[in-house]
Amino acid sequence: MKLAKKFRPQVEPRSFGSGLIVGCFLVSTTYVMMSKTMISMEHLSILNCLPSSSSIDVTPMSSMVEKNKRIQLSGKTNGAPARKPMCDFSDHRSDVCDMEGDIRVIGKNLSSVMLVTPSDHKGSRDRNESWQIRPYPRKFDDSAMAKVRALNLTSPHGDREAPRCTVNHAVPGVLFSTGGHSGNCFHDFADVLIPLFQTAGPFQGQVQFIIADRQGWWMHKYRPYLMKLSSYDIIDYDNDDRVHCFKHAVVGLRAERDLMIDPAGAPEGYSIMDFVRLTRSAYTLERDRAWAAAGEPPGKKPRLLLIARGGTRRFMNLEEVVGMAEGVGYEVVASEPDFFDVGRFARVVNSCDVMVGVHGAGLTNFVFLPTDAIVIQVVPLGKLDWIATNFYAEPAMGMKLRYLQYDISVEESTLKEAYPRDHQVFKDPESIHKQGWFKLRDIYLKQQNVELDVNRFRPVLQRAFELLREKKYS
């Protein structure tokens, strides 16, 4: 077994607080079977993206399950003829304001964006419209939105004096937040990076980013993505007292589902594979394709990555699992995701053909795998199948990866040491769900580790080996 070495560069002091807490997952009628019991997405934050030595406080969020509710934002008009709305609040996930005309972005203490003269209506100067928006695409999640700065957007009456421009920009602007649940790798991708790609990608780098709730460590961590998407220095919205003027600006980020893009609704027909290609370019990842028997050098084995969690839901018998996997025919690498050095771990992942990990945010790193690679999600006890499928299985397959799932038995869970076998923890997980998120989290996510039955798990790795021999995607 090879143990990948961890490296943590110096970064700015940071204050995570509850920002690392992963928020509630979306329960939209579009995506949910009515018969399912909904479970909060907060469990994704259980330190799967953190160094095992981290002392960061993980404060639980307040909601038990995700509700399909919308932030109520008001648009007030004053007798003008109807025209295309400047802001769209109809989406279940994100609010987006797409503006053209004389736009003035005023940060720091005022926190406002002013559309002085819209370009699409002659009578617009007689309108007096106002909105409030939190530019983070998880508006159904109160715990996330509480950490996102509210912005006031106005299209004022013509008699109102507008602030004078300090800086005039020749390219469009995109204003968004890195607050919310940023700091957890699942939400970094699902809530910011992929939505940012959808929103800013069509500008081909000719776009100015304005970031609210900016955190230096986050900027350092994902700079390769930001540099690929914009050719301009980022504006720190909260600490810039200048008036930035644009002819076109987008406030908020477009998004549909976590870690997925619907090409039908995305600008330029983008798909999640376009984001994968951007990722490989941003981090100079060498491999586009996974191992295949044909054409490989003699003796070259496929590489298998075991996500070695340092907190909860870790493999208790890691060495035994490694030995079994090597016996199946893999070269095995065990590595824990590095919270700071994304590039290092991206290269480790990209060098592998199979990724094995216990359910949690670290699985998000499958975005770095080569096409045709295989993701094996080990699902702990607790009736977590629905979220395992919707937040990891389907996104992985959307990225042209093969997917296998392994549901552990009672004998493979360390919960057997804490509860009698006739306890409802084993016999009736639904009853635990009904007691609320905190109870579910404490039992199934914080107390539980995994001791894989290598004889039971071996056929899964053998099946993955067989799949690698089959070319699936062109």
C-alpha cells in the first residue's frame, strides 16, 4: 500500500465557525418520491474534508429535515408597463438578478446594487422597484442563508440621484457569495463552483467577479478555478468602498441540482462534463481515461483509492481491506482529503481508477477521477440510501463514472458495540429519523464507524475490476 503524503500550505487565518456545517439537503417535489422520509444534508459536514487533527467547531444546524420553501422577496412597482422581470425568484434553489443598463454596484456599508437606467424599456425611469437577494444558491436552507449577506437591489425613480461611478468596467460583472456552507467540499462544489461555472462560463473569461462574504482561505483553496473562469482581479465586495459601474451584471448563481447540470436549462448547453474538463485543465490533471486491460503496459495494475477518513465513519480495519484489495489485483493508495491543498489530492485521485469511500463529503472528490473510473460508496446503517443515491450516485454517473454501492451489515457497524441487537437503531431506523436530525446525526453519523467484512466486500472489488475491462463511454 502507498500512503499519500499530506501537505498543508500556509494560508490566511480563518474563522470557520458554523460555516463548515453542511446545510439541509433539498427536498423539492421535482426530485423527491413522496414516500421517502427526508433527511437533512447537514451530515455531509462531518469532517470528511477536514484534516483529522482539525479542532474546528462543528455547530449543528437548527433544521431537522429540508423543507420545500422559498425566501419571500418583494418586488414593488409603480404603475409602469409590464416588462421582463429584472430578478427571477421562481426557482426552488437560487434567486438570480440579470441586469442590463446603467448598473452601479456599491459595496462595503451600503450593500446595494442600483440599476439606474434599464436598457429594455423607455418608461423604466418612471418605475420604482426594489428587491432583496442573498446571492448563494441554497435559498431553501435557512442555516446556510443566515451566513450570507443580504443585498438590496433597486431600480429607482428618475428623480433619485445615483452615486457617481468610481470604476467603469468594460466586461460584465457576476456578484456572488462564498458564505453559506462554504468550507465543506461538497458545498464548495455544489453551491459555488459548479453554479459559478454555469453562470460565468458563457463569458469565456471576460467577466468581473465581485465576491461577498469573501474568505481568504477559500480564495486560496480554489484559485485555479477562479483564474480559469475570470481574467480579472476579484473585487472584495464587503471591503471595497468604490462604486463599480457595469452595463451588464448578474447577481446570484444559477443552479439546478447538487453536483449536476441540466444542459437543457444551462447557458450554451453546458453539461457537468464541461465542468469536469475545466477541472482537469485547472489542476493540470493528466488522465482523461481510466485503466483498461487493452493497451496497458505489461504488468500495470489498476489503482484503487481508499478514502481514509480521520473522523467518524472511518474504516476500522483499513490495513486488512488494503491487503484484500491487493489480492484482487489492485495497486492500492490510502489517502485522506487535504483541506487546503486541493491540487495535491486532485492529482492523487486522478491517478486512480477506482475510488472507495464511506458515505460523506469526501466522495465529492470523484470530480477528479478519469472518465470510466469507478466510484464505490460504502453506505453505513441508518436507511441513508436515498441521499446516497441522489447526492453521490447520480452525480457520479452524470460525470461518466461507473457506480457501485455497498450497504454494510449490522456486523460491520461499530454501533453493535453500543446498542443491543433488538434496539430500534437496528430494527427500525425510521423511528430514529422521526426523533429529529440531531438524534439521527448523533447515532448514524457521529457514533458509527465501519469494519468491513473483507470476504463480503471482495466481490464488489472483483466486479469493479471486471467493469474496468469494459469500455463504456466514448
